[in-house]
Amino acid sequence: MNFEDFDLDPALLEAIHKQGFNKPTPIQQAAIPVLLERQDILAGAATGTGKTAAFVLPILQYLLEEPRPARNPRVLLLAPTRELAFQIHKVVKQLSEFCAFPTTIITGGFKQTQQLERLDQACDILVATPGRLAKIMEEDGVDLSFIEWVILDEADRMLDMGQGPTVRALLEAIPGDFHAGLFSATLGGSGVQKFAEEILDEPEVVQIDAPNQQSQQVQQLVYLANDKPHKQQLLSSVLQDASCISAIVFCNKKERALEVTEYLQSQNLSAQVLHGDFIQAVRLEKMQKFTSGKIKILVATDVAARGLDMRHITHVVNYDIPFRGDIYIHRIGRTGRAQQAGIAINLVERHDLTNLQRIEYHLGQRLPIDKISGLEANFTVQEALKKASKAKKAKKSGKSKKAKPAAKKKTTRK
């Protein structure tokens, strides 16, 4: 199947070919025809499979087929994070290059007064994060009365971040009927299903991969680490390998990310840190340096786990193992994008084994354990788990055998 088979406008086909897209991905093959028929959709697919273009192309085709003077926004694209909103905005600009529909982006991290001024200008497509858009609506800074299409991207993440009530309030502010699509990396769980029932009208359900399935283009490996110095050595070895062109190193906390960045810089490795405390302008600057190749390694907290569409990341390294399987999937989804191969490395100390088991249970598979010559660990997973089990039993047994304190003898007064 080719993009020409969708009977898209020549202006869109020209933009598609300019971006180097040859054949539609499975999610694009499944979702684009549904949206072209102007039917609501509930769509799920593993990250990095082209979900953004799957809804942007049909919406641009709709605007071409139903032209109206650009005044108030006709399309609302909601994303849970700034990074994802900027990525969606980028794809809209790329694919609409030869039809040029006015597009505005509204997110936190920028002065609200400037965004209000921007909304005074003509706009067909509005890309926004729910929180900032809600604040602007409170000041009557935007009119959603003319919205004809609404797309919610990464809806599961919206729910995780507690944005559900805000999104519902925004949609209730749209007085007329509208077409809608809900896209997500995961459709599992009652939360997303209930969310979809409230928003969508008899949607077509498209599930390309099983819920919570990781990309099949990512090779996953585990390296066991004795302790922190050993883990740092393993990290350096992975990042200095000739196959590592560009890498994201994930940490669970900001303090750890700063510590790891400092260590890598001490090893003369080109690394910068990205976490949630940076203002949006600084985040964009750091990501621009990373995507342009000026910086080889981005050390990040999970603020970077979604919304970063960087097609040439060869490695993802989990310096800290995440606590949840869905977070793990989104992390490793930063590599192996756009049908390219990628490698995900997990550095696992003894105390990380519980998290590793949780992730393997979530994936329904064991992750292969590999070794780097000269940096082998002094334990095996089986040994560590057996030792931990014995220690747990001994601790439990010790508690049960503790003698009860002797009761005080009663004394009687004569």
C-alpha cells in the first residue's frame, strides 16, 4: 500500500514525499481510512509507529475538502505534555507545507499574554496542552465554538497525569457536534475505555499491537551491575561503543540524572541533562542541540519519555529501572522509530531485580542477560533472588520468634 492509495490531495502527497515517507505504517494504514470517512476512532499502537501522521493527514485532507475563512480554530489537537504538543505542531507544519493552514500552539512554559496575542490571529488548527488551554479559556482568550475535529493524543498519559477532568471541561465548552479521535500507546485498562465512551461516538477501534506491547524493532538487553561504580563503568562502555551514535539515558529522579551527567562529563563524554524543572525555552534548546548532533547523550527523567520524535537515537539506557512496565515501554520507544532498529540497555543492580521482574511480567517475557568482556558481574539473577528470598524468610522468622516482654508483677499494698 502507498499513500497515493488514500486518494489524498496532491499538496499532501508532495509534503509526504518531501519528508521521505515511502509507505504508510500499519497504524496509518488502519486509521487514515477511518478518519477520512469522518468516523470517530479509538486507536492504539506501540510508540514510534507513526500515530501523529495517522491523524494529521486526514485532518488536513478534511480542511482542504471543507475550506472556510480562517478565524477561530476548527481543529483541536490535545497532548498531555509540552514536548508532545511541540512534536505534533512540528508534524502539522511539515505535512501542511504546501497548503499552509494557520496553526497555533498553546502550552505552559511561556508567557500567557503572548499566547493570548497569538490567539487573536487567524487559526485553523490549535495544538495545546489541557492545563494552559483551560486557563486561557477562563480569561475568554479562545473561542472553541467552531471546533469540528478533536484529537486526544496519548490519552492514557493524560489520565495518569490527572488531566481527565480538565479535558472533559474543555470538550464541554464546544457547543456543537464534532468528530473525535483518541490515540494512545496503550488501550488497556478501564480508565481509557471509560474515557473513550464519554468522548467518542460509536468509534472504530484500531489496535495494531497488543496492549502494552513494546516495539519489535528494539533489541533489549540486561547488564548486571555489582554496585554504583560498576554500573558507571558499564554505562561508559555502552556509550563509548562505536555503534552508539546518539543515546538517551533515563534516571528515575532529577538528582540521579544530574549525578550521571556529571559523571559522563568527567569521562569526556558529550552529555546534557533534561528534567522537568527547566523552563520550556531551555528544554527546547537542549533538545535542539541533541537532535542536531551537537550533544551525543541526553540524560533525562521521564519528562522526556513521551513526545520526543527523534528518529536517529540508536540507544536507550535505563540507568535506573522504572517502577512500571508502561513507563519502560515508553522509554525504550524513543529508539527503534520510523522502522529503524534500536537497542535498549538495562543496567540492573541487585536492588533493581524486583522492578525488572515487574517489567518482565508486564511484557510477558524474560529480557536476555548479556555481558561486557572485563565488566562481568559477580552474581547471577538466580543467586541474587535466592539470597534475597532467604533473607526475607529469615527476617520474617526472626520477627515471629521475638519473645514477648515479660508481664510486670502486680504488687499489693499491705
